[in-house]
Amino acid sequence: MKPRWVWFQVALGLAAAAPSVAGAVLGSPLALDDWGFAAAARYATFVHGFGAQTRQRPLSGISDWALFRFFGTHPVPHLVVLAILNAAAAVLLWRLLDRWVPRRVAVLAALVWVALPNRASTRLWVTTTPLVLSLVLLLAGLLVASREPLSSGRFGTALTLLALSVLAYEGGIGIGVAGLLAVVWTRADHERRLRWAAVTVGVTGVVGGWVLVSSPKVGTSPPPLRNLSYLTSAHFGDAVLSSPLVALVVLVAVTWCVVTVVLPGFEASTDQKLVVVGLAVIFLGSAPFAVVGFPFSVSGFFDRGNLFADLGTALVYGSLLGMLLQLPWRPLGLVVACVAIVALAVPNVTSVRNYVRAGRDGRRFLAAVDALPVDMRTKGPVTFLPLPDHGGVAEFLADYDISAALALRYHIARAFPRALMAVRATGFRHSEGQVFELVDHELEPRPAILG
């Protein structure tokens, strides 16, 4: 590989790590589940604190236990790990694309993936570390399989990495299975294709089935496909594209690509075919979330559902921008592509700012809790009104995270304080004990909240 492409990989990795690093420097906090994991790692046994999670997603449970056991409640090292994983994912994606698509599309798609603003939680929320680890393993597996010739050793390594990816988080199973099957069918010897394809389906079916059957959320999730209507806006809506006009232009371009590929009588270009492939990857990356009714979002903690589907989104946008570079006025196309990528990246600044502001509120809140009577803050019950919402982000949203945070703050290993956050979306029904609201740097009493 020429030195300029080595430097491109370095720059790409640094750009992918930048939001996490900025969050670490500016004060992005632990949030929501992070506090529960931190308390479990400090006060509970591995089986009691992480047993259920490890039974369903072994790598997820082990990684959470190890990271919170080692780093505790210090957000900076956690965010550094998240930065490294995002950087690794960006480089692996670039190298994988470079083996299968024209280099101009590979470059643009990799840059778009780094720039996409619809998955801030996977850069700034520590709980998403296993998701990004799963993505890294998925991309690594597909990259190994993409090396020629596809030997039995490489196939076995790729399948192992895919299985480990699913055991960290199941979101990439659709992309992994489809990708490995495609590689097997195009790169493997004829006498091995059917056997290896069957092994791929069998192994991933067993692993995926285990993850599903052992899930503690079986029977408690929303109905399948409940939130599917939000999927399009998560990848082609206002939060990703700068305006409705731009969204309309993209929609027309994508539709034209689909028409030229699907209908007879048209001669589709490589870029147009790749747009359709990108749409298929969006579907495969969203399917595991859609079937459990996951609430797709472009902000807050639920935007993590876009992580795997963004591989397809990046390919769609990268291919569309690649078409601009084939216009007669190539310099103009290059300028438009650069402006588009920068425009995609700019909202990430707001995302970092939202997490940093949530961290400031959380620190003010905990400092104010210190002024409450000892029994109230160490035993409860006590109820707190919601903290300010910054783009769907707040450090504390549910009973278990504030209770765990107070247990850690006051070194309470058993019988965590009975503390509630009055957030209806997380299951809050009525207040217990005295009710307080954070005003500036103090907690002020408020009337009781009835169900």
C-alpha cells in the first residue's frame, strides 16, 4: 500500500475517534446503564451482577465487567476505549470496501460513515462499547474472508469472528451472514461452496438462536416492527441531511438508481448498483432491531440502533457522491462531495455538546444531593424530577441508575438507596418520599406526584 493511503487510514481513524476524545476532554459523563454496571462491578459478584447479560451475550457481559471493574466510574478511560474501537471500525470498513468497490467509492463511503451524525451514543455512551466491539469483529471477519484465495483457514477464522461478533451483540448478524455467504459464493471453490454456505448458516443460526432464547427481554419487548416507520428518517431525514430540499434530491437520486437496476431496458452503472446494495445493507443492519420493536432515533440513547445499518447508509451516500466525480467537471464534483461530507459531520459537534452539558447537570445534581439529610440520600425513599434534556440525553433517567450512582457515591454495598427519577418513559408511576427538583445548584422541594 502506498504511503498516502497509509496516511489516509491514520487520518480516517483519528476522525472516527474525535467525538469520543472530545467527550473525554470536555467532560462527557457516565450515563444511565453505566452507573448500574459500575455498581455491579464494584459491589456484586460476576454471576450476580453480569450473569444474565453474559448468558445472552457472553462477550458483552465479560467486556462490561472487565472495563467497569478496571476503570470504575472514571469516564475518560472508558471513552478512550470507545474512541479506539470506533477508529478500528473506520479503518476496517475502508479496507473492506477497498477490496470490493471502486477506490473512489471506498474513500467516500468510509468518510461518510465517519461523518454520519445519527449514532452519537456509540461514540459517547460507554454502555455501547460492546456494540462497537461487535461491529469491529464483524468487519474484521468479512475482511479476512475477502482475502484471496479463500482457504479453509480463512473461512474458519472469518466464521469465528462473525460468531464472536454476534456473542458481543446480535445487531450485525444479518450483514455478517449475507456478507460471508456472498464471499463464499464468489470466492470459494465450487466443491466447497454449498458445504461452507451450510456451515455458515448452521453456526450463525445456533449462535443467534442462543442469543434470542437466552434473552431476559423475551416477552417484554414492544411488538415486532412497531417503530419501523422511524427507520427512513433515521438515515435520510432532517437530522442527517441538511434540509428537506436536499432530502428530496437524495430520494430522487436513490429512486433512479433502484429503477435502473431493477427494471429491464436500463444499463445500470457500478455506482447505481452499489446504491441498491447499500439499501440492502441498511435493511440487514436494521432487521435485528426492527423485529423487537426497537425505537429507531437520530438522537439520544436510542440512536445506537443505527450503528450497523450505517454501513449501508455510508455506501448509499458514498456511491451517490462517487457519481459526482465522474461528471465532466470533476473539480466541481469533488468540491460538492467535500462540502456534503463536512455538512454531514457538523451535527456531531452538537452531539458532543449535548453529552457534555448532561455531564455538567449531573455533577451539579450529585453535588446538590450531598446537601440532603444523610438518611434521605443513603436510604431513601426520595424522588427527583427529571434533569434537563439535551437532545434526548441526561445523565440520570431511571431509578436503577440514580440508585446505583448514590450507592457508589456514598459507598453503600448493600441495600442501595431507594431513589426515583420521575421520568414517565422509564416506567415511573408515582413519587415515593419527598420530591425535589434541581434549580441551579440546589434541590428544591416539590409536591408529591400521584399516579
